[in-house]
Amino acid sequence: MEAITSLKSIQLDALRETANIGAGHAATALSQMTGSTIMINVPAINVVRMEAIPSQFGDEEEPVAAVMMHMLGDLSGRTLLVFPKPAVMRLAELMLRRPLGSSTALGELETSAIKEAGNILSGAYMNALSDFLGMLLLPSPPSLVIDMSRAVLSSAYAQFASDPDCILCVESEFMLTDRAQSLRGFFLLLPDPASLQVMLRALRLA
């Protein structure tokens, strides 16, 4: 953990700019898919321990929806795109071009739409990071988990032999200009220990 927290502000700024590029690509793709104007802002990017993450999502007793993907290629680990459940319902309506407030449950169609949105968003962030680091990053097919935030994170960590050293957390704000509404979500990058060291070496050379 000490290695990642020792990153200089210029390196974190580079990661923030990379996340902004990914957000811009994701906004374009989502706008085309939904027929709505969507802007995505990246207000914060942090490197934190697992125990600090749930409180950033809001009330820990409220469920969240997370699109999980394995990260393959030159780096390995997991990515999560996390939304509070009310926000993910609005995102499903947007993807399915339904009126605001018309969806009350995540059925098969809604689940499929959220997975596709997660695929677009996570893929855009990973492509931007891939270009920045000069490495090949490939996403696996997405899976959707709905549970309390701590349980979702525990599920993501279950793939590791030991806890990853850190989580890169990109807070994103989705502004739906057609509906005068904004949604808050989080992109989490959980590299395995070996991949973290590769990332750190690349960042220090950047």
C-alpha cells in the first residue's frame, strides 16, 4: 500500500486526466446508444483501502448494483462499476428509452441493459488506461451483482489469494441533460499485486 500512496500529485493528475478521457469516450458511446445527451464528469480519483470504499457509496445499509469484469491482457485484476440502486434503475430506463420512474424492478431486460452500460463504461476507462500505460487491457464479459456495498466488494476480492494492496476509485457524475438529472457512480480498479507493481513502474516513468 505504501508504494501506491507514494505516487506524486503529478502522477495522480495523469490518472485523473486518463479517467476524464475514458469518461468522454463513454459519454459519446452512451449518448449514441440511448439517443440522449449524456455528459460524464470525473470529480474525484482516489487510491484507498477496501474498508474506506463503502462509505463513499452512501448509506452502507442501502443496496448497490455493481457490474463486475475481469481485467485480462498485460495486467490482471478486476474492475467494478458501482451505482446506488436508485441510480442504476434510472440508467436502465435510459438504456431502454423508457420514461423516468417507469421501471420498478431489475428484470431480465433491465439487467441486460445495465450489463451493456457497464461494458461500455468500463471498456472506455480501460481503453484510456491502456493507451496511457502502453499496455493491452482486455475486459471479460460483465456480470451484475446487487447487494450491500461491503458484500459486493467482498465478492470481488474473493478472486484474489490475498487482499489487493489498493483500490483505484474513480468517482463519476453522469449528467442527463435531456432529463435535467444527474447520477453518481464509481469505477473501481482492483489490480492483482503483480499487476499493481507493473502499473507503478509505468506511472513513475510517465
